[in-house]
Amino acid sequence: MSARYPPTIGALMNTLISRLRSRPVLSLIGAVALLLAGVFGVITWVSSGSVSGAVDTHQTVNTVGRYRFEAPTGWSTTQEGRTTTVVSPDQKTVITLGVGRTGSLPVAGALFFQQVAGNYHDVQVIPPEAKQVGSRPALVYGGVGNNAQNTRIRFLAITVQNSPSNYAIAVFTEAGSDPKVVLPPVDRVVESFQVI
């Protein structure tokens, strides 16, 4: 686990981009397609400052899960028990927040990533990165895979340290989503997450 803590998800994704580029990819065509389609954020989730602008938000509180965050205006928000789901207006980006697994951050993070990645095939994994979410240490895994309909999906599995149970934030978007549209609101949700 890296000791560095990027200030935003965008900075983290920049780090992940360089890691992906330093590793061999199955084919040149696949690499080019992956980089062009990598708008999700796992791979091209904006370097800090490359996408700017305020995101209008409203505070969302999940009292059962004991957390709050800023939801982007225009995105739908639903709660079911300790889980909150936030969906973009075009329904191409989904964020789920909730109570995660117990245990150490590395173990809980790896298990959460396996749970998320298990829904896809032909998964390419980007190694985990340590970061801060609010004032709490977090572990972020990223990946790209195909769903059951063979749609290419980029995803993040973020585990936020807490005791006794950690928190889990998952982000999913279609590979073709525009990063200038997706990144600022996703970054805002994650960066504003707080345990209450």
C-alpha cells in the first residue's frame, strides 16, 4: 500500500493511469481502445485541476448507516437501510455508499474489491492505492471489465477505515462516459463523505 495520499480521486486516477501504461496490455489495439475509452476515472479520472468547476450539491444523510455526503444536484438518490445509491441523470454512472466489512483496511479493501469485480468478466485490475477520504484512511482499487451484456464498465471499490465496520463506496460508469461530466460530481461525493 502506498504511503502517499493524493488530494482527490482525480489525482489518484492520474497515478493509476501511469501504472497502467507501465504494464503490458494484451494487444496494442486493446491498449489504445482502453486508453481512449478510459474516461471513467479509474484510468482517466482527471488529474487534479484538469477538470474544474463547482458542482451544485445537497447534503444527503443516511442515519441508519451513520454517514453523510454531498450528492450532486440532478442526480437521483435512494436509500435502502444502510446503503445509499446515487445515479447520474443519464444513468451511465452509479455510486453506492454503505457500511462495509469489518477488519483491517487491507483485508476489508481486498474483499470488497473481489465482491465488486466478481460481477464482471475480462477484468483488468489496477493495483490498490492509499488515500484519505475526509479525515479517514482509505484504500482504492480500480478495474475495468465487461458486464453480462458485454458492456465495458470502469469501476472503483473504495474502503474507508472505520471501527468496528469499515465503509464501502463503489463507483461504476460506462467506459464511454465523458470524464468532464462524470468526474467532478463523483469526486465531490467521495471527498465529502463523512462518518456521523
